[in-house]
Amino acid sequence: MKKIMYRTLCLLLIAAVSLVSVGCGGVKKVNADDLMKGIEAQSVQAVEIDDTFVAAMSEFYFELYKRSYAAQEGNSLVSPLSVMLALAMTANGADGATKAEMEQTLGGLFMDDLNAYLYSYVNALPSTDKSKLEIANSIWFRTSRMTVEEDFLQTNADYYDAAAYGSKFGDDTLKAINNWVYNNTDGMIDKILDEIKEEAVMYLINAIVFDAEWGVEYNKDDVVDGVFYCANGDTADVEYLSGTEGAYFKTSNAQGFVKRYKQGYSFVGLLPDEGIGADGLVDSLSGDLIQSISEARKGGKYAFVKLPKFSYEYKLTMNKILAEMGMARAFNSKAADFSKMGTSSIGNIFIGDVLHKTFIELTEKGTRAAAVTKVEISDEAWDPDGLVTLNFDRPFVYLIIDDSTNLPVFIGSLQNIE
């Protein structure tokens, strides 16, 4: 059985279900088809989390953050695990060169290996009342023109416990998806969609919520006033959390420390050396940092640390970043091959949008953070600006034909409606 950290939106019991979502607006029922009917998660063999997996994830994680950091100014926050899980689910529907590009971008592992690694890794992550990490996955389909491959659903049920729902993609679905996001991030992220685009035929969504108390909390005497010097040249009056921390370490261009949460997780702070700045430090991030942290956690060195209390949210569209990292074909409406995912009656399907949203709040008690990654699948032939409008609001002729010959079985003309 998979751990309770994977939460689904509701019990998958019958083919036609009502999704009951509770948000700021109260209870909202949405009619949708449960596309997981008859598809039960099969037993998956856990694998050892080894250096191969860690190296692959480090390569993707740091490269993704470097590019995200450079993409826009200001505060940044990325959950590379959230992005990885959403894209791995998507890659299970890819084939041919599209699949190969996505495998190479996602750390260079074959999908069978990546699925097994991620399943084992996520299910080994601790989650307690004092140090909570919960992960949820869902897939949403437009039933009017999207046909889904059962093997695609089976794989994502087996390895990612992903719930899958089909609907007409109306306003009710928009509310259901956003309420799902709200509920699975403990309200830290209220929505992932402002609208459902006409070209969208599928959404693959991952949500992560983290809420942990410090192993050693700061008391009121540890909270001191100070000034923070911003990158844009401004200054801000802030409250600092101060105290002596163990697990101090130094790299070639920074100093850092590790502070534990109550169980299973820690906070790592990295202060760039004078003249390096955050830009230079981010540029140098690599898997070597993992080794520095590992050595520091063996103890022996201490530092007096002043850490500002802070809270902010972050949002970034990752299409260009991921294309430049090597999976450009997945975003190409003509070249993308997601035939293992399904087909649209309109045209070829491809990744139309990858949106990542995060939130963090760090206080004297601990840290709360959440992340949502949305992969939007679109069909390439949809061009709302180029469509001809046909308004049958006057008498017209109609035919019913057989598909083998296109010969009419019925021909009619509607002149009046009573």
C-alpha cells in the first residue's frame, strides 16, 4: 500500500462520480467521469535509492533552478521534486524522440527506471505531525475530444497514485481543479488556473505541501530587529532569528549551515562570499553541494547565524526553460509524440504550458511551504482566431451518412421549430 502522503481527491468507486471540493466558496459538486474505473494500482517493487538516482536528480534539480533564477528578477522558489513528478507523469505518455528527449532532460534515466526510483523515493520520505510532507497527483481530461490510453493511466496509477478525471472542461471543472490545489497545499496556494483554455485537453498536476517545526525553536529573545539590504538597492527593516547553529560548512564561494527540523528534514542556508553575490553563487551550484552538506552534518563546526523571517509566493512558466534544457520536441505542436498518452479528435497533442507556483513562510516556529506544477496538454489544430463561425439560427439542410461511403442515409431540412 502506498503511504497516506499521497492523497487523492476522492475514492475511486464508480464510473460517473461527483467530485466534492471544499474551498473558500463552500461545497461545490462537479459531474465528471472517473477514468480510473477498472484500473487499480498494481504492486510496485521498491528499488534502492542509490548514487545513480541522486546524481541524476541533482543534475536536473540544480540546472532547473539556475535557469528559473535567471528567468526573472526578484525572489525565487522552485520545488524541483514537484516539477519532476509532473513531468515524469507526462513522459509516461511520450514515445519516440519526444520520450528520449524528456528522459535525457529528466536526469538521463530511462522511464522504467525513473518511475521505480521516484516511487521508492517518495514513499520513503517521512511525514509526521511535526514534520509533514504530503504529495498528491491528479490528471484531468476533456472528454469531448480526448481519448486516453489505458496503459498511460495504469502506469501513473501504479507509480504516482494519480487520480484521473474526465469532464467537459467547463467552469465547474475549473473550480474543481483549483479547489483540489487549495486542499492539497493546505490553502497556501489557492489556484493554478485562471481559465481553462479552449486548446487544453489535459492537465497533469502535482501538489506538495511541507509544514515542519524547527528541531530547536527560537524563543522571543532570539528574535532581534535589523536591516536587510535588498538586491535592488533598497533596505528593509526585518526581524532576524538569531542563534548558534551547528553543521557549519564552507565552499569555494560561500559559507553555509544546516538547521534540522523535528524529523526527516533540514534547512540549509548559503551566504555568498563578498564580491560573489547571489548570481555568482547560483551559477556555481552543482552536485558537489550535496557532498558539502553531507560532510557538514557530521558536526564539529558551529556558527552564530542571523536569519531573517520572511514569506512570499512565486510563479514561473517553464516552457522555454525546459525546451532549452533539452525537451523542445515536447512543446512542438507538429513534432511532439504523446501517442502513448492518447489522441485528440482535433489534432496532434503536445505540451502547451508548464506552470510552477510556490509559497514559503519561515518563522521562529518553523517553515511552511507549498508547490504546484501544472502540465497542460493542448491539441495543435485548435485555432480559435481562425475558426469560421456557423450559426444555425435560420432554416438549414442536414444529412445523416454512413462512414464507409459517405452516402446519405437521411437528408433533411429544418424550416421551423415549435
